Amino acid sequence: MPRPGSFRDLVIFQREKTTPDGAGGSISSWEDIGGAPYPAQFSPQRGRERVEAGQISSVASGILQIRYNPDLASLSEKDRVLLNGVTYNIRNVEQPDRRQRFLELVIERGVAV
């Protein structure tokens, strides 16, 4: 459970939106969910490296905790989060206390969606 005053990071959640391009195809873009940035607590986990297509790439992950908000109740692994200008993919979303007080997200950057 987060301590009072521990929500010091501001994050923006985004969802992919697909719109027709008028020529039979579609264009994908990301739009913000719920408007303003949300206060959060980010706890980084250890980073790691992996070899992909003969090149080394780094992967960083962590736990992001936010206060429950009905606008964010539909967050899923299809969404993403911007934290300090860096884009992270959402890997898991849980309500740790099941009382609609907090959401806990496992987030990761440096990997494909």
C-alpha cells in the first residue's frame, strides 16, 4: 500500500485509436485517456539486456501505482503510459486491495507491444 505523499510522478495514459483514412485503409494514433496527468508512484525494477537480430537492446520495467479513478477502470495491456516523457507498455493491471482504492500496473519499456 502506498504511503501518503508517495505519488510524486505525473503520468498520462494513452489508448490506440484507429480512424479511416478515406482511401479504404486506416490510420492509427494514440489519444490520452481521462484528460489531465495523474499522480503516480513508480518503483523501478532491475533492467536487463537482450540480443535481438544481432543487436543488444535494453529493457526496463517497474511497478506503477495510482489511485483508483473510474476514468481509468478500463485500462488494459493494449494501452500505454507516458512517464517523464518516456513511453512504457502496460503488461498487467490489478486492483491489489480489490476495494477500488488503487490500481497497480506492471509497465515495461524497450520491448515491442
